[in-house]
Amino acid sequence: MMPEIRRKTLRAPIRLEGIGLHSGEVCRVILFPAPVGAGVAFECDRTIIPAVADRVSDTRLGSSLSHGGATVRTVEHLMAALHALGCHDLIVQVEGPELPAMDGSALAYVEAIDHVGLVEQDAVMEALCPDRAVYVSQGESEAWAFPWHVLAVTVIVDYPDTVAGRQATSMEIDPGSFVREIAPARTFALAEEFDAIKRAGLAKGGGPENAFLIGRSEYSGPLRFPDEVVRHKTLDLIGDLYLAGAPVRAHVVATRPGHALNLSLAAALRSAADA
């Protein structure tokens, strides 16, 4: 039996503005409280895009959602904050092609949500809690979701011949642990791939104010955590998992995760629950 969770929404709207990581354009979002059962959805060009895995249209260096000709990019950092803090009904109005990158982490979203607060709704929802192991793989990347009473994550990354090397982290996720250990971890790229990323028309807004580069012997600047790389991969995983359409209660183990793998696991968890 899946655990029930009291539904929550924002106490008041939130407005945020910043440069988009990939577009380089000024992007604005307004987070509106939503009625019971609305779930999380993005409003772009007067089109509502539900925040669910089957609306994912692109996983290159971020998670993009599309519906009815409208697309919103890089939703994962906000989704991670909503998942970890427990916000379940929300309309996110987006002006621009993507969400603002802010400092490249989930910290600005966490702080804004904490400032206005959450309010309980008069309803409960079921979490996604698998009754047996769920497994997905993509190339050398693998992920498992085991039955567990809360969301716990174990993430392993491996960047051979770089300063990052192999890193791992494991923890149970609650609002406190997320804010302290995961939310501040910033996005990154491999220095040797950065020119190719730029040529592909991505990371136009990327810079030292919202990202860092991994080189062979050093990082492009000081880190917030010695293992900030694996912590940011954990952040992305938490955000992408929320595209399963409900809070996840499982022990998720992921090796070399990326957005495509994360979203494959989110879809598999949704399918297992529906079955």
C-alpha cells in the first residue's frame, strides 16, 4: 500500500527572473498556488504543459517538456526543490524558452519557497512506492528503485582522466538534508566538451556565475562542496524523478546518471504504480 501524503501548495505567488542557461535570454517565472489535484504544470504561450515524464521532449543537458506546440526547458532544478520540499499543486507561468538558471543550483528556488511558505490542502495523495525493484539502463548508465519508506538516493559518477574522478553520495532526502547537502550544488560541464556544447547552440548563458567546468587537473573555480559534481547529479535525479507525477518513496541507486536515464526510471515507476 502506498503511503498517503497531505497535499500542499504555495501560500503566495513567487516571481523569479534570470538568464537562461542554454538560451542566454532573460527568463521569468511566476509560481502560482494551485487548487487540489492540479499537480505541477507549466504555462507557456497560453499552453498548459503537465510536469510528467510523457511530456518530455528533450534530455540534452537538461529536461525539456512540450505540449501543443509549446516547450519549456531546464525544469529539473525547480522540480527538485518542489519534490524535496513537498509542493504538489502548482502552476508555473514561464516567460521565455526556459526557466532562469539563477546560480546554477536549486538554492534560489528553495529560498523563495521558504520565504512564502507552503500551506496544506484539504486532501491527500499517494506517493509512488514500488513493491519490488524497478530497473532501467541506458548504455553504461543504470538505475534501480527499491521499496523504501522515504526517498533515499545513492548516486555514483565516474569522470576518468579528470579532476572529478569517481564520486559517490548516499542519503535520505527530506527538506533539511536537501537544503543543506544538495540544493546548493551547481551545474557543470566537462571542459573538453564545452566548445562542442557551444557549437550545438547550448549553454549560451553559461558562465562562472551559474556553472563550473571540470578539467583534467583542476576545476574552473572554487567549489561549494569537494564532491559538488555528484551532489548536482543527485539534484538532477531528484528533480527528474518528480516527473513521475507524484512524490517518490523508494531507495534509488543510480550509476552514471543523466537526464535520459532519470526520466526512464520516472516513467518505469509510473508504469509500475499504474499496473
